[in-house]
Amino acid sequence: MKRRSLPTPATQESVASASKSRRKIKGFANVFVLLAAAGIVGTIAIPAYAFNPTSQSHADSSSAVIDTMTKANAQSADVATDAVAPVAAHESFGATSIADIQGQKQAAANAAAAKKAAAKAASYTAAYSGPTAAQYLTQVPAGTSYSLADVLAKAKTYAGTPYVYGGATPAGFDCSGFVMFVYAQFGVSLPHSSSQQGHIGQTVSLADAQPGDVIALNDGSHVGFYAGTDSAGKVLIYDAPKPGGVVGERELWTTAYHIQHFGG
């Protein structure tokens, strides 16, 4: 049987020394691996904003302010005193009311009616070849004496003349045009206006009135000749009444009137 030889002390020392060297080398390798791994992890984990300290500072500050306001349930924030406030623009609009529309329609209708009446009056006037009120005033001197009975008698000679808005000749009369035309033949100049005729001359009571004086409604809407009273005491007016009517005598339909005296 073969005997196994035991290592000598020198041999054991060499083996121990080699083993110790291998441990040192392995330790250095482990340290190197750890350092390399830490470098890789650090490179990957560093966020982009780490290279911009200013941005990082603002972001942290803004987040802190927002968090503070949110927790405090803030309803306002401080604004720099030199900040320019925005200007709000406002669109303007308008609307036409129903009353305005109706008023415009009525005004248009009135204008059309007046134009039609004026054209009709012009056609009547064209058919009349005698003197106008203005021409009579040049023929009869102002201040010529006359009787009111003659004035009413002259007015009655135009019975049946058609009412024409704006008319002032026997071709067609309106109320004030009729009074103006008749009085012009006695040298009395009157305006072609019912409201104006009712405010010139002398106002007299019914007891002092004479047939031939002028009856004027208080609202200025109508005039005519006072023609006395009937058997029942009703006041009579001789006038150019209204569109569709003719010159003639009738009972006065209102008590809101006064009587004007122009002399004679």
C-alpha cells in the first residue's frame, strides 16, 4: 500500500499566501463593480431639471405657493401694482319696440294721407279761377267796415263745397281755409290754422256772440262760423266739416268751445 506524503511547512505557507492574494483581488473587483453600478444608477436617476438650478428653485417655490393657497382656501392673490388690468370689450345692440314700429307706420300713413289730400286740394284749386284769399286782401283795404250778418251770408254762398284737407278756395275748403277765405273778402287777414284763429281777435260770451263770429273748439282742432241757435236753443255752426263732408250748417256737438269776434 502506497503512503500519502504530508505537505511540508514551506508548502503550507506558499498555499496560504496564494489564497490571501486571491481574496485581495476579488475584493478589489467587488469594489470596482459597486462603484460602476452606482455611477450608472446615478446617471439614470438624475432628472433633467437637476442641471438647471434656477428652474428647480422656481418650480419648488410655485408649488409651495399653490399648496399654501389651496390649504388656506384663499380667494385672492397679490398682484403687482404695475400690472395692467385687461379691458373687457362690450358689444352694443339696440332693438326697436313695437310702439316705435307702430308709430313709424302711423307717421308714414299720415304722411301719405297728407300728400294725397294736398294733391286733391291742388286739383280742386286748379279748377277754380277766381281770386284767392291773399288776392282779396289786396282788393279790400284793411279796416273796411262790414257787418257780421254779411260775413255769414257770404259763407252760405259756398254751401255744398267739398271738404278738402288744405283747401282754401271754392274748389275745396278745410275748416280754417273756409273761415280765412270768407273773411279775406272783408279785408280781415287770418292765418290758415284753426288753432291760431281760435287765439286771435276778441273772445266773447255766447250771450254777446253774433252770427258771423267764429266758433273755435278749445283744443284748437276745428273752427267755423257761429250761425245762431235753433228753436231748441242748440248752438249752430256753419263750417267745412270733415273729409267726405261738404260746407253747410249743423248743430255743435260739444260744449268745449269759445267764440272769437273779429270786428265788423
